[in-house]
Amino acid sequence: MAAQPTCFDVAVVGAGPAGCAAALALAQTGQAVLLLEKATLPRYKTCGGGVLARAFKLLAPNLESVVECRFRSVALNFLGDNLNFVATRPQPMVYMTMRADLDCRLARAAQQAGVQLVEACQVKQVHVQADRVELVSDRGSYRAKFVVAADGVHSTIAKAAGWPELPALAPALEYELYPAAGQDFARFSQMPRFDFNTIDAGYAWVFPKRGHLSVGILSTQRVCPELRIKLAEYLCQLGLEQVGKLERHGYLIPLAPRRGPLARGRVLLAGDAAGLVDPVTAEGISHAILSGQLAATALTEGRLEVQQVGRIYQSLLEEHILRELRAARVLARLLYHHPRIRQTAFCLQGQRLCDFVAGVIMGECGYREALAQPSNYFKFLGWKGVSP
């Protein structure tokens, strides 16, 4: 007779920032935690790898080894319009990493805290029962009182637990690019850059790494068949046509949370599986880490009681993430779908807008502050006669 699987307090599926943050925080409170990862670590993860300051401060300490470079300045350009801005802070705004190294380091930190990590373990089926959840994988079956689903945009767990599909997805294409000429790398190694007017309803970027560039493009329109063409045009604009080595990767970025509460019975969604991505910057690591930590808080404070855990988790998400995302979506619509308003705003108040977003990146302020007073809209547009 086959041995029955061990029953853990919490099983976490997905060893990205959300899953590792949840697993580590739970282990630190004495919970019995299982962390399942479908690949063998380290594994490549399609992502720009830029960890914003607001996210970096949430991470476990001793991560300097995975930081390839750090930047105190970020450039924002509107190509063809002669609008160029640079936002600078005294402390680093962005820490550049390769996600393979970052995720592996986070998973090892969780493992060292007592988490049982199982790699190369693809979850095939999920059975939610009254008193537990059973996960059937190609490595065997596992039982837990709760599951934190941190298994990405195409979450197997979310689908099995009955959540609808993510309502908004942004297609993105990224190249890990090794310039053939050293001077080409040097030209783009000073700071990250974001470039508008490269594609409708989106932007392109260049993230300098230790020895290469991560160059990509995204559209906030769900279907965009021209990504490869637009990215090729962008490389031509930048003069990056001479390439020694090129690795292509495509992926989808969720721009809105799944509908309904993000805790359903014994299953909690976190990170990309929940759709907790900043729709202004399309950056998801910050909310991935935070949502994982909030899931751990809810499970601990709720004493693994279903109704308590669900109530606490949804309340914490609302307070710390969901309200902010609703405000961000208002601003994202203006930024990506109303080009004339965007053009006017940046012509009149571009540096101020960039400094505001820099404050969000640093964790100094949030998008809700921009919407708290209607007069802020008029101030950004430079209109006079509006009382503060």
C-alpha cells in the first residue's frame, strides 16, 4: 500500500517572489510549509528583472549577491517628440537582477527557514475538500490545510478552485541582448530607460545588466500581433542592430486582479496568479512579495480557520494593494489610451509627473494620493486658478 502523503499546514505552489515570500513568512511563525516548484532551480524566468526600491525593502536580507547593478536614476523618453526626463533619488530606485538567480536565492532562504522545497514538481490536479486540499503532481500527492497559489498567470490552482480567467492581459516580448560592440553596451549601461511612442498603448524599455541588456516592449491591448516588428523598429531607433547574441522570450502580464475575493475556501491567490500587477508600470514583483506576506499574515492571524483567513486576507489586500491598483488603473487609462491628454500633461508637467512616479517606485507615496484631490489633475496639466 502506498504511503499516505504528509499533511502540511500550508502548501505554496510556485517558487517565485510571491510564493517564496509566503513560505518564508509562514515558516518563521512555526507553520509546517511545503513549497512546490514545477522547474528545477535555478530556472530562467521571463522578466525584466528590475526590482524596484519598494520591493527590495520587502525582501529577505543578504540578497546583494544577486544584484547585478543598481541605479539611482531612471530615464523616461517620448521618442520623436523631444520630451526626455530623468528622475533621480539619493538611494537606488531599481536593483537589476536575473530572475533565475533571484528566485533561487529566495527559495533557498525559505528552505533554510524550515520550508520543505520540492523542485521539478508539476501540479496536475487539485482537489479541495472540506478539511484539506490535495495536490496531485508528477512527484506524488501532497496534502495541506491551505494552499497559497503563486503559480503565475496561467495558474492551475486558480482554475481548479473555480476562479474566472484574468480579465486583462498585456502581451510582452523581451530580448536578452548582447551587443556586438562594447560602445553600444556602454551607451545604455548608465541607467534604465522607458520609451513611449514605440507602440500604441504601451512602451519599450532597456534594462542594463552586468554584461548585457534586457530590451523589451509591451502593449496594454490584449491582442498585439506587431510586437516583434515594433521591437525590431525600436532596436533600429536605438542603433542596436549589431548583436552578438540574442535570446527571445514572450510572456503575458496581468493588468487587473481576478474578479471576486482572492481567498476561496482553503485556497488563497497571490502575485501574478491573483493579477496583482501595477497597471501603470506593468511591474509585478512589488505586489507579488507583499501579497505573499499578507497571505502568510492572514493564515497566521486566522489560525487556519477558513472563514477567518479569507476575511483577513481580503481585508489586508484591500488596504495595502487593491485600493492602490484601482487608482493606478485610472491613471493607466489616461497614460495608455488617451495619447493627447498624455502628451499635454508631459509637455506641461513632465518632470513633476516623473518625480511622482519615482516616489511611487521608492515607496514614498502611492497612486491614491494623485486621485485624492480632483485638483491634482489640473495641477498636472498646468491649469491655473485651481485651489489646492
